[in-house]
Amino acid sequence: MFLTLHHSYFVPIDAQSVWTESWVSAERGGSVTIPCYYDQMHKLHVKYWCRGSNWYSCSILARSDSNQPAGKVSISDDPAHLVFNVTMRDLQDEDADTYWCAIWIEFAVDPGVFLPLMISSGNVKNITGKELPAGPPTASSGVSPKEVSSTDSTESSSSQLVLLLTLGLLLLLVILLAIVMVAMLNRQGKRPASNDDTQNRLANIPSVDPKNAMIYSTITLQNQEELSSEDPAGLMVYSTLVLKQT
């Protein structure tokens, strides 16, 4: 069974490059063909069909430059009429999703336009725009699946950067601790040497043996006449001691 239903307006990302129906609906088990129109400048470019609501990470299902068998999805390009047609067969509930008509441009941004695909269990009913599933914005993101990474990869890169910074700080802390420990060990190694020098200096001071020492004493007395009228207790004696090592 073949059935296609669409609104009468387009939702192009780049109105000058690619456009298609606003949405398409088909019965379960049936088939649907979606026309994707493009500008004449893209006649020689490769066309492809991509699945996924996120343009950054959509999955390419078919390309016009590949000889794919007539399986689930096929794509055929008609440059004479500036259109490539995408056919999807044996549609099931899990095939309901957002799809993209896109053109592969080497070393440049790929123009593309999205449309939702509905799967119904019976006769297809007209669906208003309010009932359409939420999809990507109608303005081009300026980025193609082949040129950008997904949001998850960006978050992963940020996590890796934080991890690297943390490891770098830990390594710096370990190096600083090692430097402090080496400095403390060097200081402790120098202290015994200072004590040895002090002990050596003390050892070089000559010691005096009391048995071999000679003691010289000089006693000076004041004039006897001057002392006669004074109290003998006030007598002052001056003594000089000289130790000599033998």
C-alpha cells in the first residue's frame, strides 16, 4: 500500500538550496515516497537521507552515490527535474521520527531540511500543525552531521578537561611536598656537623692538671702606720693568681 499525505506549505532550512513537504504520514505496513527539491547549483552533489530529530547527530540511511539494494530505504536522484526521491517501505511504528533531506558538499556546510514522518494504524487523518511532534528549528544550524560533534561529545570534552586540570593540580601538590621534604632532610643533615664543630672547638681548649699547675700569689699590704689606728678587720689584701701549664 502506498500513501502520502502532506500539508501545502514547506519548512525549508535553506529556501535557496533544499526544501520538501512540511510532514508526511503513512499507514503501518505501507510505503511512502518523499520528494526533496534542490537548487540547480546542487545538480552534481551527492544527496542523502538522514534520520534523527537532532541535526548534529542524525544517522544517514541512504545516499545517492551508493548502489544500495531495494530494501527498507532507497534514494533516487533526478537532476533533470532538480529533485531526489526517498522511498521507505514496510513502515512500522518505530519508523515514526524526524527525517532530513540533505545535500553533501565537500569542505562546506551541508544544506538540509527536516520533516516529521507519522505512522498510523488505519486510515490517515488530516493532522494540524499543532499536533506535529516537536522538531529542530526551521532555521539552519549552519552545521552538518559530518562537520560537528554532538552535545554529548562536547560535555565529554569538558569533563576530560576538568579531569586533566585536577590531575595537574594533584601532580603539582606532590612535587611541592617532595621539595619541602628534601629541604627538611637537608637541614637535618647539616645540624650534626655543627655539633661536631662545637665539640671539636671545646676539645681544643687546653685542660690544666692541678698536680702540674704552678700558682703564683702576690700579696700587697698597706702601710703599717696607716693601719695602726684602724681596725685590723678593715685590712684589705690584694692577691693575683697565675696558673701555668707544665
